[in-house]
Amino acid sequence: MNKKIRLVHSIHFKIPMLFILLLLVSLQLIGAYFIRELETKMISNFDSQMSLNAGFLEKTLQPTLMDDDAEQLEVSVQTILSDFTGANILETQVMDEQGYIIGINDQTLQSLIGTKSTDRDVQQVILLDAPSSYQYVKEDTNSRVLKIISPIYSTDNTGTLIGVLVMESNIESVYSQMSQTVSIFLNASVVAIIITIVLAVIISRGLTRPISEMRRQTANIADGDYSGKVTVYGADELGELAETINDLSYKVKDAQETTESERQRLDSVLRHMTDGVLATDRRGKIIIINSRAMDLLSISQDRAIGQSIMKVLKLGEKFTFRQLLETQDELILNIPTDDQDTILRGEFSVIQRESGFISGLVCVLSDITEQEKVEQERRSFVSNVSHELRTPLTSVKSYTESLIDGAWEDKEIAPEFLKVISTETDRMIRMITDLLNLSRMDQGKQELNLEFVSINELVAHIIDRFEMVLKSEQYRNKKYKIERDFTQRTLWVEIDQDKFIQVIDNIMNNAIKYSPDGGKITCRLMETHNSIVISITDEGLGIPRKDIGHVFDRFYRVDKARARSMGGTGLGLAISKEVVQLHGGKIWVTSVENKGSTFFISLPYIPMDEEDEWG
């Protein structure tokens, strides 16, 4: 697919812009130098002309200023100033050696004759006895003025200061001429730029036309179309390049067909592999990933291709890519997913040429999550069984040794020791019986003796039995209370009565064990549209949030020390879960820590009419 080139990135734009920029830079340099030199020359010429005018006027005024007759002096000076004319001269003033105005050419300012000049420039020239000149902008006309202040000396040998000449001339005309010159230069530059653009566009078209054809052909080659040919416009370098592209088109077509057949074979192999496969380049970037690997890593092909294998497999904190290339060991990877962590076995192999150059790495991923889970459960099961059996066996061994050592002769101690041995033996028998039941359930060998039972009467019978137990000597001071909340409708379900009684017994025993003195245990029986729900609520210690998901695991205890002290094996709820699931039901728990827990049992239920019951 051809990517559209923006105008600013196109050669059609760049070549004219190159010519224009070169011309602009040249015009800028030439114009800056030309205008600067012209301005300097014109201002210098104007200064020289005004200096000559001032010098001429000084020579004319020197004899007059040496006259001692003051009245005649003012008349003579004013006559000289009136007769003196010059282009661009705005105002001329003559002061004596003390700064008093004795002549001025502006008829509107004749009232100033005889007054002392307040011009600081005049005072400075009289004080320093040196001429001065500068430019300034006249406020009333907003035009630039050249001001010359020149001392006038006597013609005798003393060279005494006899007066000061102030001449102001309009230099704005010089700058106007400069502006006109700059305008002419800019107009010529615009015409030159337009001509340059036209020529640049013509030249760029001549260059880019064959280049555009080459680009189209190479884009077609990239898309798999090798049928087109580039037109050769000349015998220059572009013509040779066009011929090379045409030759390349044929060679790429043959290579592509060969590569495509090999790729199809490789894709077929990878697609039907049961293991995940990833291949990288020599920098560790993934270039191949099959469907199985994407499923195992929960990543799409677009996200995986181009990514570092260290990042995808989350190995960046343990290894560098170089270490992975050097070790080539089998690694166990723990990949987190939304549901649960996936455990993978990664086998790595280096892709190496005959020359020894390493061009990449291949990783084969195998899902060993279930194997690791089974192995972990096996280790945990062995550890838990060993621990659970060790405690009663230790007690039995200790008391037996005490009896062997002579305690059997003590009529008070011996019965107690034998009672403990019997209790611990019963505990081991119960645990082994529970383990055998679980084993049968795991193997699918546990059979249910199903019969239709009134669940109302069965649960009531179980609660009656526990109420009798709570009235026994053992619980006489505990003041436990059991409340019932049953539906009035008689509910008939098909269950294994003995096994279901075991489930309710396990939950009720736990409720009594973990309830405080005087605690209330509430048993409810309700009916929904397709199930029966039994709930048992206690006011005990409750279950922490982090433990709720594990209470039905085998040998799992929230409070291990307290559970063992109360004689629990950690298998009761696991067996209850298996039994309920065998009946097609569900069991779950909700709990608030330090407030109590509620266990729910849901059994499938189909309402029966009286005709169904009695046939």
C-alpha cells in the first residue's frame, strides 16, 4: 500500500524551496552589503557637502565677526545669512564667542537676536573649543536633521574664538533616496524569485517524474505486483537506476515465490504445534510467534511482533538477552493472567549460521500449569498429612512410653493416659477415613445412595440432635441458642441422606466451635424457582477476606492453632464441598471478620405435585 507523501516532504516541494532559499540567502547577503555601503556613502557625501557649506560660511563670516562695531556686526551677519542659500539647509544661526545670537536666517525667529543661546551643543563647543555634528529627529516634522556646530576663529595669528556657527540641514532626503533604492531592489528580488520558482518547478518535474515511476514500481514490488516496468527516460544515472529496478523486479519475484512456499510450510508446522513457539532476531525482537504462544501469553500478534522477548516473557529483571543466548537453559516462567497465573516451561535454542554468527533465538513454550498445580498439591498434601499425623502419633508415643516406664501401675494416671491415646487414635482414624472418602470422590468411585427425602424434616432432625448435644454437661454453661427459619412448604429432594447429614454436621460443628459463649446460630431453609437453599449463620470470629476463597481447600485452616486445639483435621469443609457437588449443588460462604459467617448450600430442586409423589 502506497503511503501518501505530504507536500512539505515531497521533492516537488524541496527542490523549488532549495532554489528559493539559495536565492533568498544570496539576495539577503548582496542586498545587506549593497544597501549598507550605499547608505554609508550617501550619508558621507551629504556630511561632506554640508561641511563644505559650513566651511564656506565660516570663511565669509570671519572678517565680519572681527568688526568691533556691534550694530554694524549684526546687520552684516544678517545680510550674509540672508544671501547664503543651500539645498536642504533648514536653519543657520551665528553666535558670538559668549553664545549670544547675532544672526539667524529664519525670519520668524528674529526676536532671538541679542539673546543668549540655550543650546547645550553651543555651550559645549564654546567650552571644549571643538566642532560637533550629529543627527536627530525633529519632533514637529518627524524628519531626520543633520546638525553641525562649528567654532569660528579669527584670521590673525592668535586664532581666537570669535563666534559659533550652527547649521541644521534636512538629511531626510538622503533616507528617502535610500528607501526608493531598497524598493527597487526588493521589486527586482521578487521578480527574480518568481523566475527562480518557475525554473525550479520545471527542473524538479524533470527529476521527480522518473523518481515517481520508480517509487510506484518499488511500492508495487513491496505489495507483490511484479508485472510493471519503469520507463527509462535517458542514459543518465536515473536511467541506469530504472533499469536496475526492472531487473530487481524479476529477481525479487523469483525469490518471493520461493520464500512464500517455505513460509507456508513453516506456518503449517507452527499452526499445528501443541507448544508455543517464538523466534527473535539477533537483538531479541520477536519476529515469529504462533497461535499457541499467543494463547499462552495472552498477547496478540500485533503487540508481540517487534517487542523484546525479555519483555514479553518478563525476564528483564532476572536475565539479559546475552545471558539467555549463552546459557540456553530450560526456564520455568510464571505468566500472570486475568484468571490465574500460567506456568510455562521455556526451552531456548540459538539460531546460528555456519560462520558462528548468531542471528536469533528460538523459544518453545509448554504449558505445565496443571502439572505444577498437581505437584504443588501433592507436596502440600504430603506435608499436611505428615504434619496432621505427626501430632497425634507424637502424643500416642509419649503417653505409651510413659506407660511402659511404669505409669501403667498408677491407677489414677494410667486411665487418663489411655484415654488420651484412644482420643488421638480416633482422631487419626477419622482423618484417614476422610482421606479415603476424598480419594474415592477424586477417582469417581464414590457412589450415592439416593432417595427422596423431606429436606425440612431432615434438617430439623439434625438441629434437634445438636440442641440435645448443647444441653449436655459439656455445653451446659455455654448458653448457645439455635434459631430456625424454615419455609412452610414441604420440600422433597433426591439425596444421599447419610452423606448430606455429614455435610450439615460439619458446618454445625464449626458454627458451635467458633461461636462465643451465648452465641446465636441461625438455620434457614428457603426455596427459589429451581433450587433449595440452606444457610447456617453464626456469630463467631468470622473469616478474613483473604481466606474466604480457601476455606474449602483440604487441610486449610484460618486459625491453625485454634483449629488443632479443637480437634479439627481441616478436611470437613473439603468433604462437604465434594458431597454437595456430587449432588449437583453448590456450597459457598460469606463472612464479616469478628461478626460471623454464613454458609450456604444450594441443591437443585424440581417441585413435585401430589400426583407425582404418590403415583
